[in-house]
Amino acid sequence: MKGKFITFEGGEGVGKSTQIKLLSDFLKQKHYDTILTKEPGGTDLGVELRKILVTGNKDKMDAITEALLFFADRHHHLSEKIWPALENNTWVLSDRFADSTFAYQFYGHNARVSEENLRYLYKIAVGDFKPDLTIVLDIAPEIGLKRSFAKAETSDNKELRFENINIDFHNRLRNGFLQIAENEPDRCVVLDANKTIEELHQDIIKVVTERFGL
Ligand code: TMP
């Protein structure tokens, strides 16, 4: 693959969408072909899956059903969009990828779907492929959730299914992301999302320029 694949991860309201857009603008200024995408919902089929996954009652499906649907979205996303773009020398920035499934469906949902089974699903849906770099934005869930709910009030956003799960769930998934990053220090970098938008952007640029020698 000739392009680079960078994923942004973290809990609710950490500022992923803002930061991913700023990084995309930075890379484009440097004349790298870059696309921005997200999970769930990076393809037409994914948009339909996203509606099922992130709207409605928090209890409408269990962790196993969620994991299967997230991996279905992911495989389609990879084969339709991510892999062809990387082959085409394009950098792909994705707002969430597989770490979210381990953090939310395994750590968040208290191991109701086992890590071993998630790894098996990963093998089926993703194979041996993984991101070149994963940026984990970290913030206390109380702060992130407050931001998410405030944003939802001023928009038509009804995608609050996971936000509506209790704070213990959000604390567990935060620790899950930190654990994943600790286990894979070569791929993952954790950044403090309490900083201002510009400060965090500068931190991200530093990581990306150093990692890829830009
Ligand atoms: P977001 O794009 O606004 O972050 O919303 C996506 C939601 O879906 C978010 O609450 C996290 C959740 N999610 C999972 O639970 N597992 C996954 O694998 C992915 C990609 C997202």
C-alpha cells in the first residue's frame, strides 16, 4: 500500500472530527492526496448501518450484535474505500476504526463479547491489515459527554445511543483505549484532549511529521 492509514480514536466528545479535518487540511497543503472518512458510515451501506447502530434505544441490541454490525461496516468500508484509496497513493484519515470495537464492545460492555472472538472477527473482516498510526484523544468522560450532549442540543443530531449508556461504561471504554495504546506503543499515541483546538492540532502535526518524516 502506498498511502498511509491514520485512525483517530477516543470516547465521546474528545474532538476527533475537528482534529481530523485540521490534519487533512495540513496534509493537503503539503500536497498529499488525502481523504477523510469515518466508522460507522464511511460508505453508502455504512450510512444505513450507522443509523441502526447509533440511534434509538441503548438496549436495543447486545454487544455481540453490535460487534458483528461494526465489523460488517468495517469490511465493506475497507474493500470499497480504504484499500483502493491506499493503493492509489492516497492518505486515508478515519474517524474511528477497530480499536473502537475493542474499547466499546469489549471494555465498555464488560467483556460481554470476548476479546478472543473480537480478534477472530477482526481476522475475518480486516485480515492482517492495521493502521500505520492511531491517535487516541483522551479526556475525562464527564467532560466529553457534556460536550456531546451540548452539541446535540444545537443540532438535529439524534445519534446518542452510546452517549445514553451510564458513566461507568464510558470510564471503562476510556481505560480500554489507554490499555490498547499501552499494548501497541508502536502504532498508538495518546494525546491530552483537554488542550485548545490549536494546541492539540500542533501536537498531532508533531506526531505525524515525526512518524512519517514529512
Ligand atoms: P461518532 O462517529 O460520533 O463517534 O459515533 C459513533 C458511535 O459508535 C460512538 O458512540 C462509538 C460507537 N462505536 C462503537 O461502539 N464501536 C465501533 O466499532 C465504532 C466504530 C463506533
